[in-house]
Amino acid sequence: MNERVAIVGVGWSGFRPRTPEVSYKELIHEAAVRAYADAGVDPRADVESFITVAEDFIEGTSIFDEYTPDQLGGALKPMHTITGDGLHGLATAYMLIRTGYCDVVAVEGHSKASNILTLPNIVAYAQDPVLNRPLRLNTHFVAGMEMHRFLYETDTTQEQCAAVVVKNRRNALKNPLASYGADLGLEDVLFGPPLAWPLGVRETAEHTDGAVVMVLASEKKADLLAEKPIWVRGIGWCNDSPSLESREWGTVPYLQQAAEMAYQQAGIRDPWNEIDFVEIDDTYAYKELQAMEALGLCGAGQAGALVEAGATELDGELPVNASGGSLGVGTMLEATGLMRTLEAVLQLRGEAGQHQLEDVEVGLVQSWRGVPTTSGAVAVLSN
Amino acid sequence: MGMRKVAVIGAGMTKFVRRAQETPKELSWEAARMALESCELTMDDIQGVCMGTAPDAFDGVHIKSEYLSDGSGAWRKPYMRSYVGGGTGVFAPIQGWYHVASGLFDVVLVVCEEKMSSYYPHAQAAFLTIFDHTTERPLKPNLLWIFAIEMNRYMTTYGLEKKDIARVAVQHKRNAANHPCALLGEADITVEDVLNSETLAWPVQRFDVSPVSDGAVAIVLAAEHVAKRLTSKPVWIEGVGWHLDTAYWTNRDLAYPRYVEYAARQAYEMAGIKEPRKEIHIAEPYDPFDYKALHHLEGLQLADRGKAIELYLNGTAAPDGNMPVCPSGGLLGVGNPIAAAGLMKIAELFWQLRGEAGKRQVSGSPKTGVAQAWGDLMQVGTVVVMGR
């Protein structure tokens, strides 16, 4: 068994709201070439296994895993697809290396959301076909209901949710990968166009195109391949009830369980003090607050006040979404978890540029797969 | 450094039927519950769940894994779905293997489910969307004629005859007559029946093909220290292999599945098998078409190229032969609910190696077996070697 696993190479292409000049294969190829160069590996000779995260309906192709190997250099190699978020893919690479069977594994995630004409309809097809779909629930409407319940149960205010948007989109101005940087005031968010009350349009992340590839390695290879290996200290993932009517609405227990799993492996007991920065789900602004509470960074109902007090700003006690998060960078479908992991790796290497945080040693990454899923994953990384 | 040993300790399987009344969730749970009961565990003992199921298009549900999660027992548990098309059924146990071998889990449940009948009028239409959207889909390719091309290539390359290849269908369907879950078991079927069946796309005839079906299979995997506590007859996962070839299948040698060979060599190496023809006692190659079983036996290095048919002609492949092939009845006999059919092969090895296969029990108390699945655009091989 390999006890320790590190991220030794990262590569990306995009991120832009529209990429009409390239196919998804070209996006992936560009990211892969960069990741392999970063790790100093030859995919044909050195990478032992490849993983893609993707969903058929998003790609418009059944059995999409057919089209995954060529652009990654993975043809006629051990390769498989995980229909999950990028963090599920990362967890899979982590497990494969821990078995002791593989030393170097590549993970790929991509988003070509701009190609999809009917994304809201596709996403609606994720609802239970018998119990939920006949209600014709719009995805954002479901999020609006959840937000309402979260505000009610935790006494969080709409102003506090708006403060998340202001912070993240301002952070994004410093991130060259972010497409949605903006200098907004609270009123711009609060009195912006409504989407599904109490959820507003400006509290909802937009899509962006891009690809992220990561190379992971066992300890003995990592020391050879990387000057600054970023260690995967712990990783956890969990599901809850898939049907809307039989789940918690104010809280997200699956995320709490995923965090416990990751913390146990990483030996973290006091997340707020032991973790230096987090890149967490903000597909909707309230989700960032809900996640902070589920991750044990603060008690129930306390996240909003921390954001308002500036504790989660770039220079705060615990920067949250220094990259700009999904609200600032854009969401990337299945690649979203890898997009956040990329940010964490760059921060821990000290390569984040204008928005580099000082003295960071431990970072946390978290993602959620969007309405209507109850699928959360958490990774703890350190340098 | 030694790897953690992983054992199969329980298995469960629903009937494979043409149109199940149960929802996909219910099928998943039926198999999962049987697997748990077979090793006297409950969901409280399961630390994580691995899911295998083929295209979302069958059910018309986006993120199908999420929909199936509670049915497969994943409520508030770590849960992931792996996916390699038709190879998924033998990949899901590989996924379970790395969950346990990584040291993160001691006991995991692996569930494979497929419900093809929801696709109306016929699941074949779902496969129209697996082809390249620019270069192939405009030709409206149908899976049956894609395989007709491959079968024809295989027959032409090695000078094989339909009447010989039909022996595979006969053997498997006869074997399936003893399987309580089988859809197409037939004890009295003859070569003439196969040769006289309706031609679908020459040289593929109706009885050369496995049927569209609904069903689910589940197994329980455990780390060595747990397996030894729970059962006196653990069946070890001794080797795993998987290889995915290029998407550009039209450039591929259709007479020989190189991707299966690479996967098999990977699995044999892990299992320490140097002479598979001597060391493998029982084989469950993937047999959605009768020629495919031969193709895959060659890829698995259990026969020379073009010679796998001899295993059937000389009786080696029969249940009382030296190396029984598809004693379960395979996909041709039991049915082909895609992912579930692959995991059925793992369950069959589990039962055969424990001596619990009932009327299907092969002679010679086998010690080592191999199961294999195949999928995508004639592209992926997944292989598991199991032993006691």
C-alpha cells in the first residue's frame, strides 16, 4: 500500500463562457499537455491509469467513455469513467494509488456547457422520473425552496447571502481564469433581477467552458516528479436521498459525513483553525454558507455573520473562495471540483499570482453536483 | 509492498426478464438485499457502495447514479458509479476492489442494475447515440450490423463456419436451462435451431444474439481480516485488468480483441498466472453474441487465434469438460441486462468456486476462474481473476 498520495502536475484550458473555436477534445488535449509537462511525465510511458469524469446527457453521447482516451494519451491503457464530480475522480485516483498497484494516475474533467442548447431541460431530467418529474420543477426553483428553508432554519439573512456574491465576484477580479469578476455592492445583488424567490439571478453561478487535468503520484514517485508536491491528506464523499420529498432541506448531512471522512484521514479536529483556506461550493450564494456550516468551519447559523464581518475575505481569518468560486469563475459541470482543486494547488504552491494568500499550508476543497443531487465530496490538501 | 487482499463474500441476483414490473431502484435493492442476506450482513455493515449501470438513455434519467442511489443502499454512504459501457459489469467489482485495497474501506457493496425495457419500443434505439456525432451518426449505424461486420471479419479471417459458431449458442443456452434466473435457458436447443432462426444482419441470426433484458446483481466485497471472520469460504479477487482502446474503431483489427488481451495480461500478472490455459479452471467470457465468446477466449489467451471453437467442438468448454466456459449460461442463455450481465459472471464464479452453483456446478472442483466483459465501440476489455 502507498500511504501518501500527491498532486504532481496540473494543467487547464479555458476558462471562458464560450469556446466556439475548439472542440471538447481540443480543450482536453491542451489541458493534458500542460499537466504532463508540469509533472514531467510522458502519458504513454509513465501514466499507468486514466480517469475521466463525465455524464452522457451533458455530452450528448451515450456511453461517452468511448470518446475519453485519445485526447488524454490514454488509448489502450487502463482507463475508466466516473459519472461524478471531479473530486470523485480525484478520490478514485487517490484510491488506485493507495492500493499500491499504481504509482502515477491522471484525472480529467471538462465543461463545454456553451455547446448545450437545452441545459435546463437536461438537468431537469435528473429528477426522479416517477415522483418528481411530473411536477415540472425548474432546477432553480428547487434551489430557491432550499434557500428559503436554509434561511428559515438558521436565521441567515438575504443580505448575508448577497455578501457572498459581492466577495466572490470581487475576488474574481484578481483571478485571470475567472470570467465573472465584478465590483458589486450589496444592493446590486439584493435588488437585482429575481430568479426563484428568495434566490436572485446574481446569486446564481453562470457556466464556463474549460478542461482541467491533474496528475497524481505515490510518495516515492512524487518526490522524483515534483518540486512542490501537493499532498492529498484526506478525501471523503457521500450521498443522501435522491428524492426531493425524503431529504433534509435546511441542512446537508451528506456533506457533513463527507467532511468527517476526509477529516478523519487528514487527522483534522478543529477545521477552522487547522485549515488555512477553502474553495467550496457556491453554485448558489447560500450554498457557500450552508457548506461552511456542514464542514464544521462554524456552527449552524453562524456562517452569514462571518462573511459579513470579513472573516472570509482574502485577508480574513479563513479566506473562502479566494479564486472567486463558481460565482466568479463560473461553474464547470463535472469539472467543477477539479477547477477548485486547481486553485488550491496553485495557492499551496505559491503560484496563484495576484490573489495569492500568505502562509497557506492546508487547503480544503468541496463540491456538490447541483440540483437535484445530494452528492457531496471534500478533499483536504497540504503542501 | 504487498497489496491488501480483497474477497467476495456474498452475492445476490434477480431473475433476468424481458420486462420487469419493478423500477430500477427496486431491482437494485432486490439484488443488494439478497447479497447482504447471503453473508448475513445488513446495510449498517456496509461502508461504501459502488454502482454499475449502462447508458442513462435506457431510463431517460440524467445522472442515473443519483436516481439509483437509495435503491442500491447508498443512503448516507460514500457512493460512486463507474462506467465503461458494456464492460461496466466486470469493472464495478474492480472499482469495489480498489475501494477495499486502498485501505479506505473494509466492506463495500457492489450493485449492477439495468432496465432496458423502459426504452420503447426497443432499447436498440438508445445505441444510435453512441456513435461519433460527425463521422458516424449520419450513417445511422445499428449495433447489429456493426457486429455483423465484426463477426464476418472474424469468420473470414480464420475460415470459420456458422454451423460451428452456433455450437457456442447451443452450449450456453443449454447451460442456462439450469439457472433459476435465466431468461432463455433451453435444454433441448440444437445447432439447426440456431441456423434456422431469423436472419437479422448477415451473418448474425436471432439465436446468435443475447436478448435485451432487465435485472440486477450485487456482491459484497471485504478486506482479508473481515472476510475471514465472516465466512469460511472467501473467494479472493486475485487479479484485475482493464484497457480502453482508441475511439477510432474503424481503424481497429476486428478479428482480434487486443484490448482484451492487454486487460487479461494485466490481470494474470497481478494474479501470478503464467500459463492461463493450465491455471484457469473455469471461464466466463463475455458472450453477447456467440462469436464474441470465441473472440474473447482468444483475447484471454485461453485459445490460439481462430481456434477457440475447438474448445466447444472437443468438449473442453462443456460443464464436465477440462475448462467449462460460461457454465452460468452466459448472456446468450441467462440474458443481457448490460451491467448486471457482467456482474452475473463474477457471481457465477463466486458460486462455482464455493461449490454452491447447484445444478450448474461444474465437475473437478475448480480453484481459479476468470470473468471478462467488453464494451464501448469494440474498445474496452475488463477482466477479473478469482480464486479460493
